[in-house]
Amino acid sequence: MKLDTLSLQNFRQFRDEEISFARGETRNVTVIHGSNGSGKTTLLNAFTWLLYEEVDFDTRPDRLASEGAMAAADPGDEVTVSVTLEFSHDGAEYTATRTATYEKQSPADFDGILNEPNLVVEYDDGNGVNRPENPGEVLSQIIPERLSELFFFDGEDIDELAGIDNQDRIQEAIQNIMGLTILERATRHLDDAAGRFESQVQESASEELRELIDEKQATEADIEDLEQKKQDKKRAIERVGTEISDIDQKLERLDESAQLQENREEYQEEVATLEEEVDEINAQIKAAITENGFIPLAMPLIRESAQEIDQLRKDGIIPSELSDDFLNSLLEAKQCICGRDLEHDSEPYDHVASLRGEVASDGVEQGALRVVGHLRQFTDGRSEFFDDADVLIERRQDKHDEIDKLEERISSISSELKGLDATTPDGQSISDLETERENKQQEKEQLIGDKGGIEEQISSKQAEIEELESDIAEQKDEQEETQLARRRQRAAELVQADLANNFEALKDKVRTWSNREVNDTFGEIASKNLQAEITEEFELKIQQSVEDQQVEVDKSTGERQIASLAFVGSLVKIAKKRYEDGSESEYFTGGIYPLVMDSPFGALDKSHRREVSRILPTLASQVVVFATDSQWEGPVEEEMTDIAGKQYWLDFDDGEGTNSAPRTRIKGEQAAQAGD
């Protein structure tokens, strides 16, 4: 999609204005200059109103009609509001126009009564002009509404993407750019469908089956509530962890506490390593118990069996002469020592014959001796098991002792820090910082414990559901309607599970892809030795390399804005790459999209403004930037003047005079110079 012309009639303070956008390969930037309140946000909303019939104004969001046009109209007259966008896409030229009429009700009425808005889309693909009957669907196919926040955004708010607790927005943006939202929605719909089929089963099933289904649904609702609580705890843990990290960084920057903080981090790393080693030892102990843990429990019975067999042999009950020769003599005599006849092919004959060994020396006595020998081997295995377990337990105890010593050192450091009175630049004492850190650490440990308790409850509830599902499956309801609903329910559940697995795999794949693009783009802008990362939890973090380790750093508003711009730019690149590669994904094939940004320089210092200005044209094939004079002057102007294919100035009249209303005129470069 490449923008050509935007025309506005009676849209807020714009009466009859037009902008033509830069479309060059190198001079691809359109700059729109305007003071605060002159109409930059209105222009941004003109795009979203045209494409999706959505606006986001801080004041009077429902008043779209120009106050000047409404003031000039008589009661009963209609004022027409329209936005027209001409653009090209996939080799076709498009014209999209959305109109709305407002009927004035009284002399003091500036809002009017809205009649049904109308959207018309026409395109020429070389075979003549077409006017589709579903214009909204056509625009949605070109630039889906789910992508609108990525390509039309307020630069003053974008830094929030890199703030705390914005994993959901990052994750949603990644899902949107790859079309995974469709997959997620399908998963939810299948889950709903399975629920509806289960309700149908419930309606026609036996009373016992209905009770089981009721119980299962109630348990599933409990799990859903617990999962939400678990997520809340997880986010709280991450938030507190970030707050602790912020305090650690403050302590590192103070001369009085820097060495103590460095020692504490070193000890904490050693503790983490030791705890991993303890986990490995526990795994070895568990494996040993799984393989040979039965021996100690079975030893009394094993020992007793061996002693009894050995004693039977010694007492002659299992006689030494009970060899194969002796057994053969009994069979030839056709009579057992108990007096029973041993007729050939009879059961007693076959039983005695089976006692013979496969070799001449292999008789019952030898078999008894072997059994006794095997049983005695368990005694050796028992000793070996206990010896190995003792070694592992001793090693584990040594690790715990080391951890205890390190924890004592860490506690001692905390006490020392509490005794320091030096203060940070913002007036906090080291003592107060350490006390706050200690409280945060306790809060984090409590949250971790709470999360663990919730996970245990979820596990227990899931076991209950498995048991209930087994009970439900065993129910033999013969009604055909019930059986059909149960088959449909099962099919929906199987497909839903498969889609859910695919969704998670694709989401992680795209996160990795986005992470690489974000880091590359951020590295071109950031002025420090910093890196941007999208973590596995979908947080947008800024990190610094310190002694070969990545450490999260404090994020200024400017750095957050840069990281967020890098993130949005990376998604635009991904969409473009999928489009150019000819992706055949059924979810989203990508596309070439413009970036329309209101005030992307607001929170940046001069150095960062220069770098952002340099990198902006590379973020998308077409860039539209709104900027105030103060944002434009200096490094932004120096970097962007040569790459700005088009420049416009918003000339705002506040309309405070008699018979006047607020109005903004759009002036091109020559008109603006003539006005000067």
C-alpha cells in the first residue's frame, strides 16, 4: 500500500484541504509541520475514520462536522463530512471515500444528527474501474484493522510499549503482524463450540451424566480463575523483580555502596549456580530410587526366601540325589516317590519331566542353588544402593552448607548497607534503599510462594478433570442425539488442542524473528552500548553488556521511545519481507505499509533525535511524520530535509473573532514561504 492523496471536507477543523504524499524510493518522507492543537491528531484520525470508522479524540469525539460549516448552515440543513484517500496496492489504483451527513437541529446546534455513514471504494487494475459491493472488506484485506495501531500511532504514547506490564501489547502486536490473532480466535471459537456441544450432551443425557458434566464445567471454571490469578502473580513477581533491579542499579552507581553491591551480586550468582547443582543431585537421587529403590523395601522378604530355600536343601527336602538321572528313573518306573502313577503324556508325567534340566548337571538342586545365589545378589545391590545414596546426600549437604555461608555473607552486606547514610542524587539514602530492597525481596518471595500454591491447585483441579472425563467416557448413554453431540464435542476438543499447540509454536517463532529485527534496528539508533530484546515473556527490554553479561538498565523516556520505534519498524519489515517472499500463509501474507507518526521526536534529546531522523526512512517504504517547530529545528531538520519529498505546514486559526470558527489550512512549501 502506497499513499497518494488525502482529501478532507468539513472534517473537524479542515474545511476543504488536500495532502499529496512523497512516493520516491529515496525521498520517501512526508513532513507535516504544526503547532500543538493545529490538527496533527485530526489528520491521524482521518486515516482511521476512513479505513475503519474509528476515531480517538480527547475532546468531543463524536463531533466530526466542521464547526464553521455547522455555523453557516440553517436548521434542517445537512453538512457533509468526507475523507478521501487515493492509494496504490498490488498494481491497482484505489480511491476510497467515507462520507457522513449531519442534520442541524437548531441555531445553536454544532453536533447535528448523524445519518448513516457511507463508504465507497473504487479501483482500476488495468481492466477498467471496479466498485466492489463490500468496500469495508476490501480495505480490511489491504490493511486489516488489527494492524492499525502499528502503522498509525501517536509518537508521544508509543514509549509505553517498552514500559512495565506491557507484555500483552507486545504479544498482541506480534500476533497481529503475523495474522496469528486469527489462529488464536479460531482456538477460542473451537473451545466455545466444544462447550456448546457439551451443553447439548447435557440436555439429552442421563441424570448421572449431567451431574458429571456439571462438575467438570465447574472445575474448568475454577481452573480458569486460578490461571488468571497465576498470571497476576507472575506479573507481580516480574514487576517487583524489576523494582529490585532498579534499586540494585542505584546502589551500583554510588561510590559508598558500589563494592558491597558488586559483592552481593557475585554471591547471588554463586548461590544460583549451587542451587542448580543441588537440583542436578536431586535428579540423580530420584533416578537411583526409581531404578533400585525397591530393594531396601523388599530385603526382609528376599532374605527370608533365600534362607528358607537354602534350609530346604540342607534338610534334604530338596535332596542332592534329585538329579536328572533320578527323575529319569522315576519316569521309567512310571511311579512318583509319592506313589502316584506316571503314565506317559499324563499331567503328572509331564510335570515331573519338566523338572529335568537342559544339561546333565542341571538338576533341581542346582536350580535351587542358583535361586539362592540370585537372591543373595540383592544384598550386594542393597549395599551399593545405600553407598551411592550416601555419597549423593553428602554432596547435596555440602552444597547446602556453601549456600548457607553465602546467604550469611549476603545478609551481612545488607546490614552494612543499612548502616550507610550517603544519598542518591534524588535524595534517597543508601540505608533507605536497602530497606526498600529488603521489603521488595520479601514481597517477591511471598508472591513466588503464592504462585506455587496456585499451581498446585491447578494441578489438583486438572487431575479432577481427567478423572471426570474418564467417568463421562464410561457412561453408556444410548440416545443417538447424545452420542452425536459427544462425537462433535470430542472432535472440537481435538482440533482446538492441535491449533493451540501450533499457535504457541508460531508465536514463539515470530517472537524470535521480531527480537532479531528489533535488536538490529535499535542498535542503529541507540547512542550507548545498549541492546533491545523481546524476552520469552514478551517484554521489550533494554540491556547493556557489563563484563560479558547482559544487565537490564534504567530506561529513560527517550530510550523507551527508541526501543518502541525499533519494535514497530521491525514489524513493518517483517510484513514487507513476507509479502516480497510470496508467503502463502493462510493467516497473513504480509504487505507493504506506510508509517504515519504523530510527534515521534517529543521525548528525545538532540542526539537521539538525530539518530531517529536518520533511521526513520528505513523503517518503511513510505513515512509520514507530524512535528512541531521545536521538534523539527536542529538535528531533525538537518537529517530529514534532504530526504523529505514533501513538506506541509498547518496554518491554524482559532476562530475567536466574530462570525468565525476554528479552521486549519494546509499549506505546501511554496505557499508557506510566500506567507512568511
